Amino acid sequence: MQHQTFTPTHSRFVRSAFLVLLCALCSFVVQVHAQEFKTLKPGVEYAEVTKEISGLKVNMNLLRLDLTKVRLDVHHAMDAAIGTEKTSSIATRHGAFAAINAGFFRLDNSIWAGIPAGALKIDHEIYGESKNGRTALEILNTNIETLVTIERVNMTCVLEVGDKVFSVGINRERLKDDVVIYTRFFGRTTLTNPDGIEIVVMKNKVFGVFKSVGSTKIPDDGYVISVSGKRVNEFLETLKTGSSLRKRAEYSSAQDGPALNAMSISHDVVGGVPQLLRGGKIEITWEQEKTTKSFVETRHPRTAVAKLKDGKFLMITVDGRSEASGGIGLQDLAEYLLSLGATDAMNLDGGGSTTMFVDGTVVNRPSDKEGERKVSDAILVTLRKQK
């Protein structure tokens, strides 16, 4: 057998050829990703992708958005703090071109169905609180673009009475030994039982304190503080008719480093769990956000959002629980988002809630046998007027 001797010139040639081939392959991969997306409207690109992931076929729907040409808004079902509605219906009512389901919520047959199970702020008004340092999408709309931040945050509502500060719930079921504020966004009344006190506040002053009453009417220019159990005497001693007080939101970052200002200035905020990517690296913080390992690892239908390196914003739904599509675990989802150029990403409500609506049609296949599920809230995509 004749042996060939490689000279330095040969070696340089081989390296050059290898680099050319590598560049060609990279270019091919980029072109494949680019060709998957179809422009539907200015600033809206859509793709349907089928891939084999961890041994199963998976169907995915993607929206890639230019936030200088579209705007994002969060809306709750029925434009109230409770209740459920289909993603497609929320989008249609608000004239949106596209939408995905958003935050986790209480799903049962009670009057409290649709209460957000995490941070929710719409047009600067708090609808739901978050105390577990869970990930959230923060949206700030300007006249020229939409700015988004994904971070782990705490968001609570507090009452200031003189030098006292009380942490309170907002627009949810009042529990034992609890304090909850009900605003006009909740509904007509507080829907509470008589086992407590109701404090009606108008123009930042106590209008009246009512004992052993429930389902108090909520004033249009104020709110009701509902107190139960061991907290009653504390508030009876602190608040009298005519007392001045202030309701405000309190925000803090649950991640290393200083808290960001994005939460406090954002128009809309919606929570999820858990974070998937941070700073271009996979960082699935399920333990810190107090969810379970099985929730992360089990293949479910999923809904997620991500910021991309090029400044665009990505929405993705992954179908599951069927022979046609096997669902996805969050490690695989994070890796796929990273391959698409995502830098920061978070998981939203999934399972039977997973829905993507585009141009009048639900484009994915929701997993519930009844079809599209009614949900608590949705992230809507509206086209900006082009100059």
C-alpha cells in the first residue's frame, strides 16, 4: 500500500476545504430555518415545523415578530379579573391578528375559575400577584415599538396606612385569616361570604366599614378591602371611616443582581413557570420557582415565548398528547429555542390550554377532546399602522 505524505501546503488546503464545507453547511442550516417562515403581514412571520425530538414526532407552530411593526398586549377573558374564554375569542373581540394562550390560572367549575395563578398586570392594573419568584413577561408599548423583558419577579399589592404597610391579595378568593382587595376589574361585587368585614374605599379614603356582610358592591372610583378571621381586629383597629390610605404595587427581582425597572413601568405583565433561557444559556429554574421535576420532564403540549438575538420576538406552541405529536419536555424545548437564536425564554401555560390563533384560525391542534379550551388570558398580536 502506498502512503501519501501530507505537506504543510496539503494541510492548509485540507483546513481551507473543511472551513468552506463547514460554512456551506452552516449557510444551509440558516437557509432551512429561514425558508420555514412565511411572511403573513408586515412584521409577522409564521412557520409550521415537524421534527423528531427524543424519539417522537412533534408538531410546532411558530410566530416570529418584528416589534416595530406589531404590538403585544395581554387581555383577560371577558375583560374582567375572573372567568374564562377561548384564546380565539379574546383575540377576535380585540381585533388581533394573532394570539397565544398565556398565564396559568384556576381551572375548575367554581365562580373563581379564571383567577390568575401568578403575576398578571393589564394596562398598569394588577389582576394577579406572584410571590414565588416565578418568571414573567413584561411588555411596554411605545409609539414606535414594543419592548419586552423576561425575568423572575415577585409582584404583590400593598396598603399603606400612615407608617404601616400591609401585604394583601388582589381580585381572588378570600381565604381564612386573609386580606384581599377587590377592584372594579373584578366585577360588580366581591362575591365574599359574611364571615368577615368589608371596608369600602373611595378616593383613597375609607367610606365605610361593614361587619358581617358579604358580596359588597365595588365602587367605580375605589375598591373594597375584605378581611377574614384573625386579621379582622387588626384592620378594625387601624382603619376607621375617613381614614386615608394608599394602594400600590410592590415589585422585586428574584434573580441575582439589582431589580430591573421593567416590571414597574410595564403596561402588561403575565407570569409563567419556569424560565428556560437567560442570557443565551439554558437556565431552567424549576426548583427556585417551586414547580416539580415531573412537570419539567414530562412531554406535554407547551406554549412559550422568547427574545431572539436579532431583536425579534418568538411565540411557539408545541402540540402533544396524540399520535400525531408527542409533546415536549422543557429541556428539549429550551435546546430548540436556543437553536433558533433565542437569548431569553419562558414557559407559559400548556397542556390543553396550548393554542395559537393566526388570521382568524386556530392553527395548532389543542389536545382537549372538546377542542380549544377556555383560558384565563392571552397575549395578542396587533398590526401597527405602517407609515
